[in-house]
Amino acid sequence: MNSAQASMAINIRQVGVIGGGQLAWMMREAAQQLGLEVVVQTPHTTDPALSNHLQSESALAVKAVLAPVDDAVATARLAAQCQVITFENEFVDLDALRALETKGVCFRPGLSVLAALLDKYEQRYFLRSLGIPVPAFSVITPQTDLSDLGFSFPVVIKSRRHGYDGQGTFVIHDAAELSQFWQGFAHEPTHLDQRFMVEAFVPFERELAVMAARSPTGEIALYPAVETYQEQQVCRWAIAPVTLSPTTQAQIQNIATQLLEKLEAIGIFGIELFLTPDGQVFVNEIAPRTHNSGHLTIDACNTSQFEQHLRAVCGLPLGDPALHTAGAVMVNLLGFETAVSDYVEQRQRLAAVPNATVHWYGKADAKPGRKLGHVTVLLDNSKRETAVAMAQHIESLWYPI
Ligand code: ADP
């Protein structure tokens, strides 16, 4: 079934999800409420989308294709069990999937949408071609002279593919750091031509993000923007609502709408933004899927990002994205111990915070820095100070002093 035919079909019952991490797990939870069945393609039964359900349901009730996410032969098996296939991560083999799309497999978002976004350099290029503001950027190799290209330090070097949670993003402050960076790849010099891009460091005042969904009929739903806070390039927390000038608000809405319409995108998209002290907005990154910055939608919005994504890819009417609380804060629970730990004590402390919901991903190995869960706390006011103080309180309960 192709995308157009699928949009006519009123009865999508099985949704294939490539990837089995926490995003797929939370999508499964939302699918149950919608009466849909999710079948994941993931290599390990210990991955969150399988292990959490295997503990609570009979193993037979949990359908999966046990294979790496870039195994397109396995995706063909997934397609045989589902009417539509979507993605929870970007580590796919697009060329191999195209053969399936040609044979009629319905991917949402479509592969042409992913093709525009998966490579960070191509993504920047695409956004700039739409007139959407992005930081100055270029390809970079060890031979590149940054001053010839008009860059001055600091700059940010990024892996063009497969970066996540700040892995693959490097802030470079001076020439010595740059040379040290390249030395790290001295053993693999032949692969460096297309591996990285460089961009101007944006001295942002705040980082923002907005989740945006579009259905096959062109219906669009934009979530309230959130403020996110990153340390060492990893998201620590997100808060909503965020007070913005009407101009900035309108600009963000225009960026999100324009992007979804130009791409004819189907599904939910995470749009990460930089807001500078003088009110300029730059797009940092578009994720063609559910996103960490949208996790608070589960507890704080009328429709969670996971339900919204499923609604979009199944051709159902989109849900109301509005907040149903005065304010909310989401804090990521990052691993901090090398030893295997399930952090029971810390989780109990967090669960005792009034209006808090702990989402624990049940990962088999709790490496330092790994996202093991998140907590959302609903707040009785929309003040930024209240939300930031709550984020700090949650972190003080989670991390050792
Ligand atoms: P990932 O895709 O791994 O999440 P990002 O490219 O989104 O990585 O970068 C992670 C974080 O690094 C951002 O949230 C931001 O804090 C910082 N960062 C990335 N690019 C820039 C930039 N051009 N200027 C300033 N900070 C940046």
C-alpha cells in the first residue's frame, strides 16, 4: 500500500516502528489507548519497547521483528505485519528502504522527508533553501581553513549522521582544540571528507523546542513551545509554558508550519531552536520523530506527542496539543553510576514529589550519561523561576551531591 492509498484507508490497526528504545516504548503505551498494535523492529529483547512489555504481558502478545534497525530485509518482514511503518530513530539504511517503498510499503514520514533531514549538512542546506534561519555552516575536512570560510572561534563541529544526545557535537574553542580534534581521527583519515560539518557557535540566550504534527489531510497541530536546558550538549530539562514576544511566537509557528508543508510531512517532528539575546531565532535541528523535548506532553498536554504521532501516521484526526496545567517541568534521569543499578531509592524519592510522574525506561545497562528515565512535575503556576527551581530540586534528589 502506498502513502496515498494508506491515507484513504480508515483502518490502520498495526503500526510498524523501526527502533525499540524508550520512544518506541512510550509509543506502544499510547497505541494501547488508541486500540492500535505496535510491532517493533529492534535487535534485543532487552530494549525498552520489548522488555517493559515482556514483563507485564505474555511474550506471545508482544510482536516484534528481532533485527538491527538498518536491516531492510527484516523491515520487509515488519511490513508484512503492518499497514504503515514509522521510525523511532534515524539509524536506518535509507537506500535499502527505498526498494521497499517502491514495492508499495507505506513509510510515514515518507523516505523523501527523511532524505532531506537525516544528514545534518543536507538538513541545514534544505532549511536555508526555504529561507529558514540557521547558523552559518559548511562542510569541513582536516584541510579546511576556517578563516577562509569566514568562521571565527568558537565553532561547532558535528557528525553529519548518527549523532544523538550530543554524541557527535563538539564545541571547538581555538586552533589547538581543532588540531586535537582531528588528531583523534588520525587513524581513519580516508573517511573524513563527508563525515563532519562545521557551524558558527550561536551565543543563545535560551534554547527552545516545539513539537509539530501533520496528518495526511494536511491538518497541522503545534504544541506550545518549551524551553530546554542542555549541559555538555545533553538535555537536562524542559519547561512549559515559555513566555515569548508575539513576534517570536509567530516566527516559530511560521517555521514549523512552513517546514511541515514544504516537506508534505506526515507524523510528529521535533524542532530545536536557538533564541538569541536580541530576539533572533535560529533552527538548530529537526528530528523527524517524537523527541525528548516533547516528553512533558504525556502528563501535561491534552494529547501526548506519542498519541499525536500515531494519530498522524494512521490518518486519524489530530488531538488537542494544549497544556492542561498552568506549568510543567520534565527532567531527564541520566545514569551516573558505572555499576549496574536500577536506582530504586532515587526513584522512590522522586515519586514522592507532589504532582510528579516518574517514567522509568527499564534499560538493561545503566551507563553514566545514558537516559534511563524522566520525571514530569505539574506546576500550579507558569512562572519560569518556579519551573527552574523544581528542575533543580528534582536533580538534587536524583544525582549524588
Ligand atoms: P544532538 O543532535 O546530538 O542532540 P545537537 O546538534 O542538537 O546534538 O547539539 C546539542 C547541543 O549542543 C545543543 O542543544 C546546544 O546546546 C549545543 N549546540 C549545538 N549546536 C550549537 C551551535 N551552533 N551553537 C551553540 N551551541 C550549539
